[in-house]
Amino acid sequence: MDLLEDLETMKFESGIHEEDQSWLYLLGRSHGLMTKACAHATFFCKLLHNLRYAGSLGLIKSSIHPSIHSLSSGQPAYDDALKVGIIGGGHLGKQLAHTLLQFIPIPAENLRISTRRPETLDEFKKLGIQCFYQNASLVGWANVVFLCCLPSQLPNICVEIQTRLGKDCIVYSFVSAIPVSRLKLLLNHTNILRPQYQCAEDLAHIWGASEITAALQDPVILQATCPYSPAGGISLNIKWLEGMFYALLNFCTAKDMPHPQVLQHLSELFSSQHLKACREDEASPLQFQAQDFVSQIYAKNLSQRRPFPLFDLTTVQLKETPFSQYLSNSTTFQDCFTHLYCDSFGISLTKEQEQPEVSTGSPSQ
């Protein structure tokens, strides 16, 4: 038991002068931003994790929660698990690591953290996670690298890692002060994702101060983190969603997966939970086509055995794409996406809980 938990005098707010009380909303905003950021990064990794199994097994599981513990060869399924690296062992890096471990979940040996002070991460070392200060080594090993560092540290980190980055390694940046176009130059790399968040002035008081892993088990908070949801006063630039999809395509291309197989896996993955929730209705399954992601001319000339090309994710996040048109025209995608997103954190939506439709047009950059 925490004997100090209910003592008002021990809470942070008790030491704030009355004239400074108006600034306390910044605590909620900070926690809300971190909760959303960790949730979106974890959902992205979970999709990669699931697609990795889909490519290995030739089928997609009925649930995003992996239930297979061994392949036909008798080897543990996690032998082929996603390899995730985190650069930065501060508060964000720690919260992200906890969230990834709980909700994907990946084995501890497939998560590594590089930080200037690895001695402060004993809690992760006890779990079997390698913690060190070797940024270049980390990016040479990982499939996905999260940048959880300060803006002032980023230029030096980019110099360290740019020569070790494989073209198929996905760099996911939380450094909000550095735009994706600048990151492309610093890293000499195009496989980069960078979410952009915007806070409303009237921020809702739903975020609390609990640990991220606990917050994401609250249905109200989880729904507020959904990329389509404006609830909670923090919105996500929907271009992140486009970038995420093209990153999934790049991930499959790196595994030399034929594009029809990729489209089938994505269609089944995003339809499964929606169809399960709407089984009493006449819901039709989502079916992606090649022209949803590339031009019609390119799709027409793309042979059945060929994978998709490697896409420049920085361009995807800054300009219109064929998938931009798909998001604007699809009437079922938002429902499919929302059901899969919530189910990936263990919460199934009822019909009444579904998010209201919002515009999918490209917001300002």
C-alpha cells in the first residue's frame, strides 16, 4: 500500500501558489500527449508484429492478439518477433517500453534501449532487456527505432546512426521540434514516421496522471487516443495514418512479399474485428486494391509476383497520395480501423461506443 496516496499535502498541486494554479492544465496536456504518443506507436508496432507472422505463416490470425506459441517446426513463434530499439531512456522512453511490453507483447530480448545513462534502467535490465549506450549498434539491429531524445541531442545522434541505418529500418520520431523534411536530411533516410499532435485550448480533464499502461485499459481514455477521435482535446494529424500504411507496405516489401499477398493480409486484418462486431448486419469485408496505394498506371503494370516499391515516407506525410483519396472516399474504413485499434488494447467496442465520423481530409501541416 502507498501510505501517502491520499494525503493532499503530498500531492504536487498542494505546493502550487494560487496565482499559478491556472498553469496546472499543462500537466494534463503533457500526460495526454504522452498517452496518445505511446498508444499510437504501440498500435503501429502491433500491426508490424502481426504482419510479420502473416508473412511467416501465410495467413492472418482472427485476432490481433497472437495466440500461437509455436510454428509447425516446433520452434517458438517469437523467434521471428519484431525487433524494436529505443534511443533515449528518459520518461517517454521508459513509458513506451512498458507499453510495448504489455500490449504487443514482444519478448524482452527483442527490445533494446540505448541511453547515455543505462545505469538508471535497472527495472528493464531485470526483465532481460539490453540497456546500453550504443546508438549505431542499436539501429543496425532493429526493425523499428524510436527517437525519444531531446531536440538538442538529435543532430549528434543522426550523425552517429545514419551510416548504420538499413533502408528498410523504420525510424519513428517523437522529437516534435524537428520536422520530417529536416529529419530526412539529417539521417539521409526516407523510411521515417513522425506523428504531429495539436492541443485544443479547452483540454478535457480525462487524462489523469496514472501510468500509461493503466490508462490504456480505461475505455474512455483508450477511445480518446483513437487517431480519428478529437476527444480529450488532443488531435492527431491524419497524415500519420497514411504514413503508417505506407510503412507497413515498406515492411512487407523488405520481406519480398508479393503485393497481392500484402493486400490480402491488410484487408483481412482490418476487416476481422469490424465484421465480428457487425455480424448481425450485412457488413461487407474491407478489400484493399493496389490502386489504393499507387497510381492506376503503376498498378496495371505491377505483376502478381512483384512486391510494392519502397515508398518515401517523408513525401507521403507531406503530399497527397492515392491513399489520401481512399481515406476520403471509403465509408467503412473508419469503422474497421476503430474496431481494430480498440481491440488491439483488449477493449471491444459496442455499436453505441463507435466514434462519430470525422473528416479525413488532410489537415494543415
